[in-house]
Amino acid sequence: MAVDPTPVYWNRILDELRSRLPTEQSFETWFQPVRARRVSDHSLELEVPSLFFAEWIQQHYLELLGEACYAVLASSPALQFIVEPELELVASPVSSVSVPAVSGAAAGGGATASTSPANGLAPRFASAIEAGSQDSGLNSRYTFGAFVVGESNRMCHAAALAVGEKPGVLYNPLVIYGGVGLGKTHLMLAIGHRIREDRPDAVIFYMSAEKFMNQMIASIQAGSTLAFREKYRKADLLLIDDVQFLATKDATQEEFFHTFNALYEEQKQIVLTSDKPPREIAGLEERLVSRFNQGLVTDVKPPELETRVAILQKRAAADRFYLPGEIALLIASHVKGNVRELEGCLLRLIAYTSIAGRSVPTMEMAQEILREYLVAQDLSIDPDSIANLVAQHYGITREQLRGKRRTNSVALPRQIAMYLMRRQTTLSLSEIGRFFDRDHTTVIHACDKIERLRGSDRPMRDTVEQLAERVQDGR
Ligand code: ADP
Ligand code: MG
């Protein structure tokens, strides 16, 4: 698609930033004057009024910007600033703040300062939230209400809800582990929101383990370790995200151990997330592992198809976007392992729909987006493998499947194959038709028929779903 989605993406990134920044003032000061020259999966080119601006954003808002990008694009583009001095400067920065020296080469109009994804825009979420005014760090999207429960996360959700309702009593610590983008941070923050509802004055800290470490190191350098300790030991709820990061960081583990004990003894709730069960985190000290295992260790698994569809529908509804069922199913059938990517595809679809000046997306738009996604993931499913699988399942040959005979024993498998191609590949109706040497109306008819049968005939539905799973897994 030849349209440039930059304005749509940038507006969404700005929305995400606004919800994450501590004050509206900081948003207006630092982001309203910024213009996006280009936003794509790989690069984010921002025009800023001065080099000072670029540096300020890099120093203070890089992580937030990274999160906002990730929330919208499901990727971590490389950031590049372009200084455009004529851009209006909405507000001048506070003069007492010291800014590091400008490196010679980068100064002047049109200068650029680059940040690679590795050293800045990684999908890290690291804002601390404390009682009172800084609460906006608790992204309001991440509540229990916005979380879709399915088989894959039922246990974990129940445990998180219980902790949110009775902090410090039932499961302490609560450790949520699982793969990337499966809702660990979401559940953790939902606990924060839930506790905040009951106790508006609760002292809640949320941060990544990495940020915990960085703050600890900064406090050592500043000679303020005591204050650091005091601060975290005042928490009613401590949320530390991605604790696997602490592996092999001995001094940080030591400090964390003491913070943990201090809170634990006072029955203050601790919630941790990690990418593996604590015992499998190589380089995590045994005493921490055993502390973590004293509580409840629970995992989130990749959501099954129904849950993925429900997540898409819920997100679409929250965005007041009408998502036709067949499109939700198409996206959910392709994007399997990671909810963040699922959301990324949806956002892209919303962007394309709005650029195309429409209110409802078409199947073709969804296929276009999926095609890009699948190429990037190298996960595309080819029609041959579907034909082979279906033919094999029904004990007929590939040639019969693609042939002209219309007896039910071959026509039904053929229609199922067409349906699966429609649902699980990014081929257009005509392309599927061509595969069978038929025209696209035959494919439409086949898809309608199978969809109807899926609704009325349970064994049929099971067969189709089993085949779909096998296609997806390449079996
Ligand atoms: P993780 O911390 O496990 O990497 P996140 O909590 O950041 O994953 O989740 C990634 C995205 O997917 C977030 O936008 C989150 O809201 C969404 N998400 C994940 N699981 C669910 C779910 N079950 N229901 C609704 N949204 C979900
Ligand atoms: Mg996370």
C-alpha cells in the first residue's frame, strides 16, 4: 500500500505518550513542538526545534518514547532527531537544569543525533509510580477490566485478582512468568490499579528490574544509598518487572534481597514478573530463588485462538473501531504467540482504514498488513501445504482435490481447503480460485458454506479447527 501512515502513527504515539507522561505540561513542552518526518517499523525520524530538545528527550523521555512506539508499532524503531530551528518553541526549558555538553559534530541546523534500538528504544517499561500525583505512570489501559481471560491465563489472572483484593495476605510474592507480550506487565499493573482503588494513599512502586538497578547504582554514586533503601522500604506494593534482568548482577541482587525481606516481614505485597520460572533463571542467587518460591509462581501461556479473537475485539471496541468478525479471525489465526504483535497488527489496520478514508476495514487491507507481518516473521503459510494436509486428512490425492469432480467426497474437502486458505493465508479470493482453477465466486461460496457448517455442525467445526491448527503448526 503506497500510503504513508506517518501522521496516523505519530498521533497514536503522541496519545500513548500523553497517557504515560507525568504531567500534561511535560507533554506540551517536549512533544507538542515535535514533528514526525517519518514513522515506520524501523525508523522514527523526529524534527525538533533545537539540539537541546533532542538531548532533553533522549535523557528524560527515551524509555517512555520507546514504550509508546512499541505500543503503537509493536516494534522498536531506531530514533533519529533532525534539528529544524524554525519549529516553534512552545515553552523554554527550565534554565537551572544542566544539560550535557553538545558534541561538536552534532551541533547546528539539520544535525542529527541517533539512538539505536539497542541502547534506548527497546521495549522497556520503566516508570516508577508513587502515591499521589505521579500516578499517571500506571497506564490506565492496563486494568483487570481490559484483560481478556482464557484458558492460557486463567490461573494467573485469578491469582493476580486475589492479590489485588487482599494484598500481602494470600500470595507473597506473586511471581508471574511467561513469554514476551503475553500480559505479565498488564496483570502486574492491574494489581496496582486495583489496590489503588481501595487505598488511594497506598505507596506503590512499579519499575523494571533494570531501572531498580540503575537507580541503585546512581544512589551509590551520589552517596545516597540510605535514602534509596528508605524509599523502597516504604512501599505498600512493590512491582518489579522482568526480574530475570537481575541475573548475575550480584550487588543489585543483594540490595534487592534486603528490600524484599524488609517488605515481606511487614506483609507488604511484592509482585514480580520474569521470562522464566525463578529456578530456571541462571545467575539468580539461590536465596532469592527460594524467597520467590515462598509465594505463588504462576505462568501466562500464549492465548488460544478464541482468546486472541476476544483480545482483538476488546481492543477494537476500546478504540471505537468496528472490526468485522472474519477479519478478527484472520488476524488471530496468523498472529499467535504474542499479544503485543496482535495489537500491533490491529493498530496498523486502524491506521490503514483511516488513511483510506473508510470506517470499516476490508479483508484485503487486513491481508496486506498480515503479509507484511508474515514476511517480517517468515511465517507465511503456502497454499500447497494446506492442500496436502486436507487431501491427506480425507484420504484423497492432491490432484483430486484440485480436480473437476464434484462428488461430495472431494467437493467438501476442496471447500474446506479453500476456506482454510482464505482464513490462514494472505491470498486473495482470485488467487485461491486460481489455485483450484476456478473463479473467485466459487471460493466465496465455499467459504460461506464452511462458515455456516462450522456454526451448525459440531464435528465439522472440530475437524476444521484441528486442520487449521495443523496448518498453523506446519504438521
Ligand atoms: P509482557 O509484559 O508479558 O511482555 P504485556 O503485559 O506488556 O506483556 O502485554 C503486551 C500487550 O498485550 C499489552 O498491550 C497488553 O495490554 C496486551 N495483552 C496481553 N495479554 C492480554 C489479555 N489477556 N487481554 C488483553 N490484553 C492483553
Ligand atoms: Mg512486560
